[in-house]
Amino acid sequence: MQNPSKGQRNILLALGVGSALGYLLFFVLYWLSWGVMAAVKSGRKLVIIQGIILAPLVLPALELAGKFSVLDIWVNFLEQAKQFVGNLSAYYLASGPRPHDISGGNILFNQIPSFAFTSNVLTERLWWLPVFVLAAVGFIVLGIIKNRKDLIYKFILAIFSILLTSYFLSFYLLSGERLLSRRLDATLAFLFLILLFYGIIPLLPRGGDGGVAGVSGRVKYPIINYCLIFILSLAITASYTLGPDTFTVSSNQFTAAKYVWSQEKDSGTHCVVGGTYPLLALEAVSDKEIIGGGFPIDASFGQPKREELYKQMNIAINNNVLSMSRFFTQSDHCWFIGDRDNFQKQGILNVGDFKIFGDVAAVRYNTKY
């Protein structure tokens, strides 16, 4: 990294070009890192300052250009900064899990919603998590003081700072799918741990031959190493027990999906309105013959039209729902998979083509008049 040979540089260039064939985010990060390293190696303060200011704008700019994010002119900067710090430090998690799920801010600890939270011996009391984060930040500050002249360290610190700023700009100041920034959680957590170890290692007691304990030489006070490993293990274990908070398909929803597919095998076009997870089950049992219920999927892998019809379905399956279902799928009939009691209240389980599976019902309507 400091003085690569021509051959090494050519290999890195080839890898950078080849990364375009893989994950778009890592292609962007690769070349962004290359530019940051060049700025750091230059040693010119003006270049470094300009890089630190401009580099965090790369990911938000790409998301805006690709229409994965949109500007929110009404955003409250101070409130969003508060949310950012509260999520990163686990303060909001410790003060009580939110009643709803959030897709961002899950860098060190998943911000698990209250409906999915199950306490254990590590999460019965959550206030030790922000204390751990505060201590970790303290070690990182010490690492900055100890390693400020190390070129590789400055590169890692610069990349972490740039990506963390990009994350804040995209996730807290923009709206939309945020296709790139939403996938930075693992990268930021990894860089955070590297910086944490950079701060811890110089503070470890030195061995008898002058080596740093845990790196080289004999360990003078092994109990300190054991305590650090134990505390880090607790934090990592607690992080894993907090997520991910995923939903599952119930046996009744799965049975309903199998039934709908048994009725749809010979249909040329398909229309199925339901929640995301029952439709994923239908996609599986149909061997991808029915994807997303037959509704269009946009560039961000979303289905806003299907989601809107699903909301309307839970209020009333009326002529507007049927006509819009036909418009988007070009099917002369449509299946609706939903809560049995809800359909019962709407009075649609008294007549027509329907099937009940416990607390789930599948109803078929003709959309062609």
C-alpha cells in the first residue's frame, strides 16, 4: 500500500475494473478508497482537506443520480443528527426498543423493534451497551493520538470517517431506497473494530523482551488480555442476539400459498395481492412462476402499486381494487391472501370462491366485467 510495485499496481487496477462485474457498492468503495489513499500519501494538507470534504458526497450523489434517493427539503438536521448519534451509540436501544422497525442505524447493534425483542441474560439490562460504545470511542481517540503518523492507520481512519459521513448524509438527510448506503452497516462495523484494536493494542502491557503483549513477546499480565477478550465477546454476542429481526411465514400462510399455486398452474397471467412474506412463499412453491404476485417491480426492487392495493384490500375489496389489479397484471382474475377475520368483517367470505386456512383466507375475484 505504501510503495506498491508496478506489477502490484496493475493487479489492483485489474481487480478494481473486475469489481464492476460484482457488487456495485464495492466497485464504488474500491475506487473511492484508491482516491483516498492517493490523497493521504500525497501528504498535502490542501488535497487531504478537499478529499475529506468531497469524498463523503460520492455515495449520496450516486444515489440521487440513480434515483435511489431523493432530497428532503423539510428535513430537521439537528433532529436527524440526534437520531444518528442515538442509534450509533445504542442509546435509543437501551432506553427502550422502538415500537417499529428501522432500516438504518444498525451499524454496531441492530435497532430491534419491541414486537421482535426477546430479552436474554445479555440484554435483560441494555444500558451497558452505550457504556461499551462510549469506552470503545475513547480507545479509538487514544488510537488516533498514538498512530497519527502511521500512513495505513490514517488511510483506515479517513475511509471510516468518509463512509460514516456518507451514511449520515444518505440515511438521515435523504429519503428513498438508499440502495448503496443501506448496505454500509457491515463495512462500517468492520472498520470500527479495526480502529478499536488500534487503540487497545498499544495500551497492553509489554512482554519481557519488549514486544507488545498479544502481538509479540511474552504476556506480562495475561489477565488483562483475557478481560478484554471477554468484554468484546459479550458485546459481539449481544449484538448477534439483537437481530436480524426477520418475519417468518406461518404454516397457514404457506398452505394458502400452495393452494393458490395449485389453482394458478394453468393460468397464463397471474395476479395475487397479499403481504410480502406470503408472496415470497408463493414464489418458492411456484418455482418462481409467480414473482411479486405478478405485479411490476421497480428499479429499487419495490412494488408500490401492489403495496397500495394490499392496504386497500385490508379496508375493502371494491371495484377500484379489482380494476387496478387487472390494469397492472393484465389478468382476468385475482387472488387475495389476507387475514380471515378481516375478510369476514368485509362480508366477502359468505359467497364466492374462497378457501380458509386457519387464520388465513384466500379469495378469488374476477377482474373482467
